[in-house]
Amino acid sequence: MTQPTYNRRLKKLYAWYTLGFILFILLLAGAERLGLSQRMIGYIFMFATIGLYAGIGMMSRTADMVEYYVAGRRVPAIFNGMATGADWMSAASFIGMAGTLYHDGYQGLAFVLGWTGGFCLVALFLAPYLRKFGQYTIPDFLGARYGGNLARFVGAVVAIIASFTYVVAQIYGVGLITSRVVGIDFEIGAFVGLAGILVCSFLGGMRAVTWTQVAQYIILIIAYLLPVVILSQKVTGIPVPQVMYGSVLEKLGVKEKQLFDSPKEVEARATYLAKSVEFGAKIQALPASLDAERKKLTARVETLKDASFAPAREIFAAEQALRELPKSEAEARIKWDMVRRTYAEKSERPLAHAEAYPGKSVDKDAKGGKEDKAPDIARRNFIALVVCLMFGTAALPHVLMRYYTTYSVREARTSVFWSLFFISLLYFTAPAYAVFAKWEVYNNLVGTSIASLPSWVASWGKVGLVKIEDINGDGILQLAELTLFPDVIVLATPEIAGLPYVISGLVAAGGLAAALSTADGLLLTISNALAHDIYYKMIARGASTQRRLLISKAMLLAVAMVAAWVASLKPESILLMVGLAFSIAAAGFFPALVCGVFWQRANQWGAIAGMVGGLSVTLYYVVITHPFFGGSMTAAWFDIQPISSGIFGLPVGSAAIVIVSLLTKPPPEEVQRLVENVRYPNLAGT
């Protein structure tokens, strides 16, 4: 079949697929009006879409190595753009982007700027040149460009670490969605979601992943756009949220001023401040305060048990509080300080959505006299995050692998344009999503009776993404008493706005599609690094095709199980885990990739020094600053958050590759000629 005929056939096939999915949504909407239960709608959305992906995976299964690793190098630019969009728009973009903009307002725009700018770097510096090299993976490129297996091995290690961090976030997102939609425990939901992830990448490699990701993109973009279009129509009368959210933002600013300065809100914040001071005093009085707290809770449990009519709920709560009490002074110091900071943050007047930077710090010197550095710290973190996301985008191995699948260098460059177009549909909508969701929360949730809160509050509370605390005991929900974690905003917005539950099921299916599509690409990247780059290229060059595929699938299964276990520990929010993966990719890969394309003098030892140096500094900074690893922000450099740790690793890696390359022998003449040829590709050629 010729390429033009193949392209026309694909367009017709996916046009029918899109029409069929829209009809499926309409049928479910009609069934809901006739009485179909919410749980059944959730089941149908989840299992129907996973079954669809499984069917595509089954039909795309292959034992051909070129098909398995690079989809036969015949994916048209527009479809590669859609697949890249799905591969790129993970649970972080779908679930976390609007949630972060809701939570952080202006500062959340760092993600939009960084990720969009990163694709410009991909188009200018990497995509067409990597396609010209014609390898299978990024470590493959490093091995061919720099020579020897050591550069390949270090590249494989960087790819595995960055991709594993990223895939944990995706499985975490799958766990959130399945636990809410199906009603199972989060930990079980994380492992259940693996079935949908594995069935595509396990059977057909890149070929199955590509065509599944095209299908997943169609679902996720419909699921993302439809609720906010309905909200725009509901609030403004015009169903174009990307244009209309500015007018809503203006009204939101007025609402925020009224809400933030209301007497009840000021009272709640003052109570949180008192709680913060109380925990600060407890920390100062350690270890005596811990002993006193233990005696107090023990006495309360005994009193309740001795009482004749003590409610079982109160006894259980008292026993749980005693069990959760820190066991040692060191543990108490860490836990109580986290609680103190949380209360202190809630005691601050919230930042207006359109306000750029905070006016004061939570931990400002109590004596005064010191200049408030919070705005400067916020600016530094904003810039550092944009830089890490830009350079990380241009170095993510699972995204760069997609440009190996096109049938020409020109198609690789064109597919970057389509990638940006399809991704922009979501990114231009995310700010509107945040504004409309906040408008609904401020107008329809805050100020209502806690006893009559809608059912979705309790449902998402069980998952741990919504918390209510009546701190002033008035029975009315104040804004300070409401905690909506960023990961819940998109998933819960249809319920917040009172839309039909079929829209909620659709959003869950979209979030699942986003998480599954990216997880497929990431797991394939990790298994390829282990099976192709390490096992085949370095250990068993004579391994048969069947054995290589068997090893690749075994590695994929093993990595998926480990990632699901780590995700079940709930290490961090989705967006922060993904941001860390970008920092690792930026510091570990970007200098070696760009120098490999544009600097003939870059050699093997320089590349190795750059990758090892950049990765080491980045990981070290994460360990000393992130609570999951026992670190603390007291050890931070220039107050930079761990999500932007790549800002330190990137210059170290860049300097290392330049200095070491200049101090050691240049690469062989044939390698330098190869680089010269790649730098000036014939864009019309293959």
C-alpha cells in the first residue's frame, strides 16, 4: 500500500471512530435521563474505553522489530502529532494543569510557558536531526554519536530514571480515577489500571502504542473541552471559554475581595494562626510536650471507654489520634512542623487569582526588621521552573522517540507543528478551566452549610483530595476551611457545576486516556532501554528477535509492577512528580543531545561527564530538599523548590561536556563527518 493511500485510509478510519464516540456519549446521556445509575455510567466509560484500547493493541500486535520499536517508520505527520499530543498530555496536563492554575493562579502559568517553549526547542534543535540519525532510541543515538557502550549505558540509566519518575505519576493518576469511578481502594485502582497500560505496549510495542494514542487523544480532548464549553455557556452565555474567561476573571477579582475580607473568613484565618502558634510552642517544648500529649490522649481514650453512652465514633477517633501520635521526638518535630506550616499557610490572606506574586512569606521573621523576600523567591522559582520544563521537554526520551516513527525528516519537523497544535487545544483551555471552576466553588460551595454539602465532597474526601475542617465551629464552610487539592479540580468540576454525571464519567475517561497514553510510551521507553540498549546492544548481540521481544516484554511487566507499587505510596502530587522528571531529563540529556548534533568536538568522555554530572547534582538536590526522601527546604539553594532541581544540574552538565571534551581527544573523523551531514539535512529526503 502506498503512503498516500495509507494516509487516506487512516483519516477515514479515525473520522468514523470520532463520530462513533460522540454517539456513544449521547446514548449514555439519554440512558442517564432514563435512570441509569452513576456507578453504572462510570463502569461503562472505564471498561468500554479500556476495552477499546485493548482491541487496538490486539489488532496491532507484531513481532517485526522495526514495527515494534518505531512503528515501521511510516506514521503520517498529523497522526504522529496526535500520538505525540496524547503521549505528552499526561495525567499532569489533563488533571494537574488546571488544578495548579486554580491553586496558584498566575504562578501556575510557568507550566504553560515552559512546556510550550520546550516544543519550540524540539522543532529547532532535535526532532529532524534525530530522525536523520535513524536510530531506535535516545541511548541508541548516544551510542552511535559518541561511540562505545559507556555513553549508551549512562544514557539508558538517565532515560530509566526520568521515565520511571514520570510513569509513577501516571499510575498515580490512574489510581485516583479508578478509585473514584469504580469505588475501589486507591491502591487497588493503581494496579487495576495497569491492565489498560500493559495490553497495548506489551503486545505491539510502538506500533500498538501509536494507534492507541491517536484514539486516546480524541477521547481526552473531547473530555477536556466539553465541560468547560458547557460552563462557559452557563456562566457567560457564549460557549467559547478560551475567549470568555477574561470577563469571568474580572468578576472573580471582585468576588475574591468580598470573600477574603468577610468577617467570618477573617475569623477562620485568625483561628488557624492561633493553631499554628500552638504547634510552634509544642515544637519548642519537645520532648516534654510529646509526653504530655500522649498522656492527654491516653486519658481521653480511657474516659470515653469508661463512659456508659460514649459514641463509638468518638472512641474510634480518640484511639486513632493516639495511634497517629509521633513515636519519637524527631518524628514529632517533623510532623508537627508540617502541621504548623499548613495552619500558617491557611492563616494568610489568599492570593488573588490574577496576582503575580505573594506579598509576604508564611515564615517571615516574627521580630520584623527583615525585608520580605517572598516575592523574590516566587520570581526565582517561576523562572527556574520555566527553564527546567523547557529544556526537559526537549530532552524527554519518550517524546523524542515519537519522531523516529515518521517516514521522512520533513515529516518529523511537520509532526512537531501538529504536536504543538493538538497540545495547544488543551493548554489554551486550562486557564479558562481554572477560572470557571473557581467561580463555581466561590459562588456555590463557600458559605453553605457543612451539614448539607453535596455528595461529591465526601466522595473525593475518601480519596484524600478534598478536606473540610470547621475550624471556627459555626457550621458554615469558609474558604479557609476548604482544601481542594490540585489533582481534584478537573475531575470534580462537572460535579461542582452540577452537570449531568455522564460529563463526569467522560472527564474520568479522558483523564484515564491521558494517563494510559503517556504510561504506555514511558514503559516502552524503559523496557527498550533495558532490553534493546543494555541487553541486546551491550550483553547479547547475537540474541534472536524472539528472545529480544521476550526480554523487552518481561522488563516492561516488571517495571510496571514496581511503578504501581511506588504510586500506591502516594509520594507527591501528579504535577510535582512530572516536573521532577523534566528536571532529570533536562540536566541529564539536553547538553549531550544538543552538543551531539551541533558540536563536532563533543566526544564520549565529555558526554558521559555531562550526563553523570547533571544527573548527580539534580538528584542530590532533590534528596536534600524533598520530604519524601527525608529532606527539607531548609537545605535549599536560593530557596529553589525541588521540582526545579534541574536548574542546578543543567549548567553543571553543560560545563562538564564542554570542559571534558576540550581536555580529551576529539571524536574520530568519521563521527565528525556524520555530525556535519546531520546538521544540514536534506529536508526533502528520507
